[in-house]
Amino acid sequence: MNGAIGKLTYKQQLFIEEYLVDLNGYQAAKRAGYSEKSARSTASTMLANPLIKQAIEERQQQLKDEIQITQKDVLAQLINIAHSDPNEISELRRVPCRYCYGKNHLYQWRTKREFQDAYDKAVAKDLAVLPNNKGGYGYTANKDPNPKCPECDGYGIERLYLNDTRKIKTGAKALLKRARITRDGLEIEIHDQMTALVNLARHLGMFTEKIDVTQNVKDDVLEKLAVLEEKSRQQSQMLAAKIQERNEQ
């Protein structure tokens, strides 16, 4: 292997490969096999090593050549993520509850068939109280909540709507990280727009005169951001599951 990277040990080379995944020295050191106790100081020492710095630059250039990506491509993607409207992907709407437009504000069914299915299930379970159709039929979520509804006080209920990803605009497609159905319900992940803005500002040199932090501080911030991102992902899963459960009621 030519260049600076060929002069490094296998573990140092592994550190570089891991570092280029997320530019997090602390996490890269751990993934490269260094102990958690020494990972932070090891990362700081290695990133201050001129030979390793040179090797990182060489490897970055090699990766650019391999994937044929330019700075312009990266900037365009960051701009798309930073400026996209998340509502193009999903929307949290307030829709009528089942009592909003029912007769005398009683429970309203979508169709006679829906009522009959619910009635038959209740009979099969030998429930003491059976459903009734006194609220009538015709429930639809394509209305605004009834402000006079005594059940929801005019606030309606929350519904999460996902737009057809085939029809999402280019910018919003860049924002969408993934959407999948898990055992806990629907899970939607989008890229962090604030992170994209910060990366874009750094790329343009907006912070160079105002921010001067050590690598240890950078790694500590990135580590905390990773924890917050994981908490946010878990909260999104819980919210999606609750919304899906409410939608099925």
C-alpha cells in the first residue's frame, strides 16, 4: 500500500477507516479495538499525528476518486436536507373523532358493514354491552373537527399521514432516511436538518473565526449528539406506535 497509510500499523489503518465513517475519533478508536478507557486519549493522539493526518487526507481523496463524488455533490445534498420541508414526507393532522358528526354526538360508524363486524365480534366475545348504531354512518377523517363536539372539545384526534414516497420532491427525498414497519409500528427516520446546516456552514467557513475547540471536545459533543439522536429515534417509534394504535380504534 503506497503513501502515508502504508507506513501505519494495521490498527492505525483500521482507526482511519472507522474515523472516516462519521469523523468521530472517540467512537472510531473504540470500533478499531482500543479500550473505552483509552479511546478518547488514543484518538486525540492519533489525530494530532502528522502521518495519520496525511493518511486520512490520502484515504479521503481515494474514496472520492472511487465513488466519483465532488464537493458540489456534497453541498447540493446538504442544501437539500437543510431546506426541505418535513411535511412533504409526513403530516400530523387533527381529524374528527367518532363523535364529532354522529347523530346527537353519539359514536359514528364509517359504514353499515363496519358496524356489523364490530357487533358480531362483540356477540362472539359475549360482551355485556353491545355496540349500537344510534350515531349513524358516514364517518370520514377528511374533515375538520367539529368545534361543538362534547367528546373531544373540538380538538379532534391526531392522525399521522405518510405521503407516497414516489411523489415526494427531490429535496425531501434527500431528507428521508428510511421508513419501515416494525413490530412496534411504523418507524420514520429523517436526517437531522440542524446537523446538515452546521455541516454546510462549516464547509463554507462560517464558523472558522468563532469556534476553536479541541478534538476531545468535538468528540464529546458528537457522542452526546449520538445519544440524543438515539433517544429521538426511540421517541419517534413510540409516537408512531401510539398514533397507529389510535388510528385503529
